[in-house]
Amino acid sequence: MNAPDSPLQRLLHTPPAAPATPCRVADVLGGRPVVVYGCGDGLITFSVFVLDKFGIRPEVYLDGKFAAPTTLGDIPALAPADYRPDPALLDRAVAVVTVGKTRFHPEIFATLRGLGFTRIVLASDIYEYHLSHAPAGFEQLGQPWFAERADAIERGYALLADDKSRRVFEAVLETHVARRPVPIPHDPLDHQYFPHDVPLSAGVARSINCGAYDGDTVRQLHARHGRIEALACFEPDLRNFARLRATLTERAGQLADSVMAFPCGVFDDDVQLRFSSGNRINSTLCDDGDTVIQCVALDHVLPDFRPSFINMDIEGAEPQALKGAEQLIRRHRPDLAICVYHQPAHLWDIALQLHALVPDYRFFLRNYTGFPAETVLYASL
């Protein structure tokens, strides 16, 4: 395996240094009034994985997009110019910025300081923001949990084919072991699924897009490769599916000779499961979900598709979906682009799962945010 002084061994067996600044929800937000700046996709992620999970109710939402005071749920939502904070609140409050585009951060921080806030943090600086669908209480576990799984972690790490993949793996792992965000080597987001430096070999002529959202990957595929032979898309959230359908209709005849779209999830069998909908990129299977969706196994619904490329971003259901595609993968050995950031163990478990299916696969790991989100495992012959 790895020498005792290897980066991986040090991560797994050397106690991590305490972070220079607080990174966990209990230390950053615990007991303080919370004001949130930003009401886009970043807020949805922050709400699902931090506010809702830890029972935190913001005092107010701020965003320049609010032309007049309104509410989100029953919480006030205002433009910063309309907000008059209580001086007593400012003494204790923390302002959390959920806007992901860094070019806006200096202006936002200046606005919040002008309102009197002295405690301002980025949502992405809070560790739990990056835990996605990890089990409840995972943030408490730390290094011992990973050390107990050292053998599997090392076997998954050993499958990686290049140094860049290993650096990404180490940085994602360190984020979870140390329970603090660690900068991750990353590529531009528009390279995701179609990377410039990964030797994919099977091509994209026959593509399956699992977790198609609003057609964002379809648009990227078309921009990069033009018209292809066949395209199959799966998206279970009906609001997202309506956007996907609009994209496919608008580009009818341009994308592929054959296009199929299924308002279904992808799983290891044909089953109906509870689903938390309406969270856009964060809609997910959930025991207490607000609706029920149909899930299908790819082997069952596309037995003769002959895929050359499959990508998956399905909010933690990737292992089950891959199990439901075992016959397609073994028979046709397509290139794969599988998200591995929704649960920490997916970082190594999914590579091991695929290696057992096709031992000849070579594996590459790439990241597209600098944080665990959008970490993708590529498999190719």
C-alpha cells in the first residue's frame, strides 16, 4: 500500500491541526442570530444542508434582487438598502454570504460592513455546507471514522491513474478528516463531464445523462461535440423536468438523431421512492420527502441502448444506480463520469465498485469548484 509517511497515511493516522478560524456550524452559528445574504442556488444548498438540518431560522434574507420588501416562507426578505438592523442584534449576529460567484464578494462584504456587521462568513467556509447527503451526525465523527476504513480508502486511492487525481483525492479527504474546507485543485466548471485532460476513449455518440436537471449538461455536450447519435436523459424532479423538456424541444433535431427523456430517478431496480422535490440542484431521495417518484434501473429501461458515455449527478444515489446499470457497463464498457461528493465514502467506494465490474477501467478524479462539490470520478479504458 502506502509508505507510513505518505500523504494518505498522514491524513488517516496523524491528528489534524485545529483550524485557524472556526469552521463548524456549532462554532460559527451556534446560538447567534443569523442573517443570510444571497437568494440563489447557494441559499437552497445552505438551507437544505445547514439551516434545515440544524434547525436554524434566519432573522432575515438580504439580496439586491428584492425590489420591494417581501418574505421567503415567513422570513423577511429585503434589499440591503431597505434593512435597518437592530443594534442589539448586530452585537451578536453573524452574516452568512451564500453567493458563490467570488467577483461579487468584495461588494457584498462592504455592504454588510456598512450595515454594521462585524461577523461575516461565506457559506462555503462552513464545513457542514459540504457534507451534502452524509448521514445525520457525520460532522461529529472526524479522523477515527476514516482511520477505521483505511484499507478501503487506500485501495480506492491506488486505483487513480495520475498525480492530479491523487492530489484531488487527498484534498477532499483532508476536508472531511480535519472537518474544515481545504482548497482542492480544480478545473473550470465548464469542463465538467467533458474534461480536457482525461483520456476518455469511447466517445459521446451514445450518451446517458442521469440527473439531467434543466438540460445544462445537454447544452454543454452539444456545445462541445455537436449533434450525436443518441441521447437519453433522466430527471425525476418535475419542475426541473419541465425545464429539461423545454431545452430538448427548443433544440429538437439539433442534439441527436434520437432523444429520449424520462421523468424518473435512476436506481438499482424499478421502484417508487419518496423524494424531496423543488430544491432544484438539491432535490433528492429522502425518507420524509414531499412526493413519490418512479425510479428505474438502466439495465431494465435501456437494455439495447449500447451507451458509449454515462454521467451521473443524482444526489447520493450513484452506487445504487450503477448497480442497476451493471449489465450495460459490463457489456459495453462506456466511459463514465460519476459524481462522488454526496457522501464522503463515495470518494473511494464508487471507484472500488466500478473496478469490480470492469477491472480494466482506468480512473481519474477531477474537481470543479475548489470545494468537495462537483468532484467527478471518470472511468475509461
